[in-house]
Amino acid sequence: MTRLPSVIVVVALWAQLMVKHTDAQGELCRPAEGGQGVCQAIRHCAKLRALLTRVRNQRNPSPESQDILRKSVCKFLGPEPLVCCPREDQTPAPPPATGDGGISLLPDNCGGRGILNRIIDGENAPLGFWPWIVVFRGFSGSKQTWFCGGSLINKRYVLTAAHCFRSSSTIRPLFARIGEHNLATDPDCADGLCAPKPQDIQFDVILHPQYNKGCSHCNDIALIRLKQDVIMDEIGFVRPICLPVDPEKDMGFRMSTWQNLQAVAAGWGSTARDHKKFVQPDILQQVSLPLKELNYCRSLKRNYFEPQSVMCAGGLGQDTCRADSGGPLTLGNSVDTKRFLIGLTSLGPVECGSANSQGLYTNVHHYIDWILATIRP
């Protein structure tokens, strides 16, 4: 007998249990595989979410996997199934204080290109072109160093890669710098116009609760909460970048059409092709990168429970290198009036700029729910 496609099987499993379970969301429960758990939305339970994804992608999912999913349902909240998530695996998202899902904390005045409007691949970025760029300063031993990049998303939050702040890191963070362009000069000037002095602000780190669980570099995303508001200048040297909350509505096209478009990345990463060498430029660098999957990056994505949580970019001699970690991968909207943060530099190529290797980027849209549930006024 021919089995139902996996998605139909899963839907049928949920439907069978719709009336049976009445536990309240947030109550303690017993997971299908034993232990203690909490009844919550499956999107906040990495283990069961990954299992559901695998079942959906398999033509003939195993009866054991289906049974675990069936037994894990503890309630339905409207059409959404709640599952009994093992306590050590849960990633609860506290309700945002705004009451509107956090949307009001994202500014409308975002993603503007700054005072200059041009792209030069793999060379110095024009002053004012990346007003949301952030670079971090910290101690490596007794010496101060610049490390990792990030993107300003509102006056109090920066988005970056979690691996920049993992517990095993040898760097002790000092501050986030906003409004930087040339690390060696102050002020930064071009064509008779000078940028305001950069803002150095201390911060707290909020790692994704499931970072590095299940696979190396999984959920490589972190929010940086600044300890004071960023000052947005009138000219536009400092302003936040837009987030792709609803790509089709916000940007004018669906995520499925991103393939083969040209994204743009920036940072103070190494300009040396040899990954064993490190040559950090003083001036912010930018590069256009094709959004496409070559075999090298496709093979890396197989290591992720949720391959859609990352994206590939670069190759053909262009990519981002080591110190660009956490830095922005951006894409303009369909009319090219705003730029959106679509990726965070997560895993670089073996050889910088090689024709057959690519960089792997955390897919920001995949984590929009977590971002909105975590940010506060």
C-alpha cells in the first residue's frame, strides 16, 4: 500500500489529537521520551522542530518519528499544536513588552544608503554608505583588538553572530562602536564632509538559546543590547538597517527568488586570501556577493538540522573572511530605496576569495520571531 506523503501524515497526526489534549500552555508535562518538559509552541522547541522538519522532508518517514510527534502534542492553541518540549531543550520566547509582537520597536526610517550611493566590489566602502555597521572592541590577553561585526537594528539593539561571544572565546568584550569607517582616523572625512565621532557603548549579550546545540554553528545568531541609546545623526551617518519581517511585503519579492541576486556584505575582515594570514584593513570594506549554492556550501548545509536557517553567498573569487564574523549581508528592496539585513556572516570559506568555496550566512528571516520576541524598549 502506498504511504501518504509525509506532510499529510503529520497533519493527520495533529488532527487526531486536536480534541484529546487540554493542558495549558506553559504547564509542566512529560515528553514522549521521558523526563520533564513544558507545553509550548513547537517553533520554540528545537529538538521537536528539527524532527518535524526531517519528517516533512522524507517521503517515507519512520513510524518511530511519527509516534514521537504524535505523543508530544499537549494542546492546540487555535490551529497551532503545542508540544511537550524537554526542559533542557526548550527555547521559550518571553512575550514582548510592546503588546504588538515587537514590530513597533523596529524603526520605519531604516535601511537608507547614507550620503553616498555606489558599490565598489572588494574595495573601500564610501564614507556614510553603511550607517548601521558596528564593530566590537575587546581584550585578547592584555592587548586590545577589534573583533567581529554587527548591524544596528534600532537605537538599543545590534544583531550579530553568536560565535563571536561564545563562552570559549579568548576575547573579553569592551564595547560596541557605532558610526566607524576608518579605524585609523578621527574624524572620518570625504569631499569636505566629516562624520560625527563614533559612539562607543558597553553592552549585554543575548545568545540564541539553541546556539551550537545539535550541530556546530547551529543557530549562530545573537542580540546585543546596548546600555544606552544610540544617537542617530541628522545627516544619516548613523541609522538602523531594515529587517525582512515579511520579505514579499517589505522588499517586493519572495525569499524563493533571492537565488542569483547580488547581495552586498561589509566589514573590516582580512584582505588576505590565505586563511592562515590576517591582514586587517583600516577602512571598511564592501563586496557584492551572488546568492547561490555551489557544491561546497551545499555540503555544509547538510550538517544543519534546519538547512533553511542558513544561506550561501559568494564564490567566483568573492566572499567574506574571518574578522567579518557577525557582519551584515544585505539586499536592496525591489525599487532599491532601502537595504535589508538578510544574513549574518557565520562560517567563512577555507580559502578567502577562492572560486569554488563560499561563505555560510545565518538567515535572518528564519529568526525573525525570536528577534521580535526578545527585543525590549
